[in-house]
Amino acid sequence: MNGRDLVRSWGGVGAGRAARGMRAVRAAWHRRRSDAVGLPPRGAERARVPGEVRDAEPQPGGGVIRFARSELRIVVAVGGAVFLGWDGAGPEPSYALAGGPPEVDPRALLEPDKDGGWRVVAERVTVAVSRHGAVEIRTPGGLVLRRELPPRWWEPLGGGAARWTQRAEVAADARFFGLGGRTSGPRLRDGSYRLWNGAVPVAMPVQLVVADASAHLVFHDTPWDGTVVLREGEEGAGSGHDRAGRCEIRMAGGPLRCWVIVGTPARVLGVWASLTGAPALPPAWALGHQHARDFAGEQEVRAIVAGYQERDLPLDALHLDAGHHDGGRPFSVDPDRFPKLPVLAEELRRDGVRLVSAVDAAVRVVPGDAVYEGGSAVDAFVRDASGRTVRGEGRAGESVFPDFTHAWVRAWWGGLYEERLEQGFAGFWHG
């Protein structure tokens, strides 16, 4: 347990929520113990760099370049996306790719470059690799868009996943965007950005770099915890020298692999969507005016909607927070506060208002509850390194959490939404 957990937990005790505060203390203590077992101290580490190039092997769409202490796989796909994988990493397994890796471009060729390096030449991009492992992403005309220095790994002497760092330089006029949903806005200013959901609403290891010459997108396909440090470049005034923009990626482990796409911003985003799958098109009402809160019951819902109508204000959707659940259990309805929820939903729909349900991915530990028992029966909940089910403090009390990394868990959880649809909900709000 760290200081923040302790302050938060005892803050709940002091505010009169003693039972919940003590559960938070216990949950934080268990989490720290699980981390101590599953993530032991790294101890002494050995630093490693690729070393000098040894040989290269052409393959369809690119090839493999071998160094003294590593190897780099380069594959160009149809459409121009470039895959770079160190230490034998391939495009799969991946949670990001839609339908598996794309078809390779047979026209891309691996050939010797100057000063003992190698390069892969394709229609829309050239990838040049120096004899020490620096990688340059170039336009077909030879303009360098991104230069990645040789990566560095730190490997525990006792075994385990190696953490790694990769530094890159971009054009002086380049600007950074992406890394998921962040309240600071789409453009990323100088600073450090953590890649971990919870630290930000949605963190994604995807950055879009836009410069006058061209744009490029870089996607590091790894779910590990990491940090991205950015520093914008500066164009020299008059005869002054340009200062290149810099990007440093530090990951706590996992494969060092990424996809790079070059072109106009529109083309880059189009190829990215074809690679990972286009987002589902939301219904028109989901883009309209919405109201969300924890309602006391059906009468308060009707009063809120009537208030909008009296003031001639638009309202397209109304969200019920998790308070409408029965005892904090997901996929349930409090029968006292919402005794006729399907009737209420139909009334609102006739007025052009859709009802949206909050759904938390935290299942309260209640023996006999259909969701808890059903998840236990299919082994759906997250387990720690020792095989025990992980329990934590959810909004409604002690909870377990579905392990969505398994396909059967996603299928089981997806089937639970039938209950929400039967209650008349038109959409879902995932907290």
C-alpha cells in the first residue's frame, strides 16, 4: 500500500464510511501483496544494444537484419504500413489487428545500403537501417521523416521481461498528436505521458506526427506500462540551425514492435483504420444532447425530461448511473426505485429520448447472484500469479473483475447485455 491508497482509504473512514474505508484498505493491501509476488524486484540488470550488423535475409515484403545481439524484422504490407519487430517479434499475437496481419507487399525489397547498412524500398516509404541499428523512415524521395536511434534493453540477471527504451528524432516543424484520449487536447505539448489506463481515461501507444513534408503514424503494439516523453522541435530563425523534435518511449517490458504509416494525415488515418478496424458508426442520437446523473427513481426521471420540454431544450439521451442497479450488482435493476423500467423507457422513446445504462466491469461478490455465479462457472475473473481470484474495492463493495484478454470471457460478458436490451435501454455507458 502506498501513501495515496492509505490517505484515500482512511479518508473514507473519517467521513463515516468505515466499512467501505476498511475494505479499501484491505483491497489496497492485497493489491500490493499481489504485485510483490507477480512483479518481484528486478534486481541487477544487464544493458544491451543491438551491436553491429552481421547479415541480412531477404523475405517477402522485406526481410530480417541480424546484429551481434539482436535482430530486426521489417515487413511492408499492401497499402504501405510497415512493421518493425526487434528480437524476433512478429505482428502476432496482437489484440489490435483486425483479422490478423495484412497481406505483405511482394514489391518491397531488402537491399544493401551505404556504410554497411541495409534498406527496404517500397512504393510509399523507404526504411533505412544503419550498421548499428538506427532506423530511418524516409519518403520515396529520400526525405527523413523519423530517425530512431538503436534501442536499449535492460535485462534482469535473474531472468524475466526486459524493459526497453527507444529514442527518435523528427523534423523541427513536426507536431505530435495522439496517445489516446487526454483532457489536454489532441495536440501533445512538451512533457511526459503515461501509457496506462487509469492514469488517463484511455491511453493508447499511438502517435501521429504531422510536418510540412509529410505525416506519419507510429503504433507500438504492446499492452505493457510505459511512458512517452515528447519535446517539440524549433525552426532556426534566419541562418540559425533547426532543433529536431524528440520522442523517447520507455516500456516496462513486452515486445519492441511497431507499425509505421507514412502519407497525408487523411491517408495515414485511413490505413490505420484498415489495420486495426474502423470504429463502429454510432447512431445519430448518440451524438446529440445528453443528461446523466444518479436518479432517485422513475418520477425524478420524468420530472427532468418534463423540465427540458417546458424550456424547449433539446434532449436525445438520458443516462442512468450505476445507482439504478439492485444492490450495486451489474445487469440488475432496483425494483423499488424503478419498478416499471421498460414502461419508462418506452415513454421516453415516444418523446424522442433514449435511455442509457451505466455498466461497470466490476462484479460484486454476492453468492447466488446470477452474474457472479455465471462468471465463476466459466472462470471469467482475473487471477493473480498464484491462481487466486483477484478481489478489489468496487463502487458497491468487494468485487471481482472479468479478464477480457480471453475470448470466452468477452463472449460471456457480451451475452449479458440481452438483459439491458429487454429493460428498454438503447445504449450503454461503460464506467
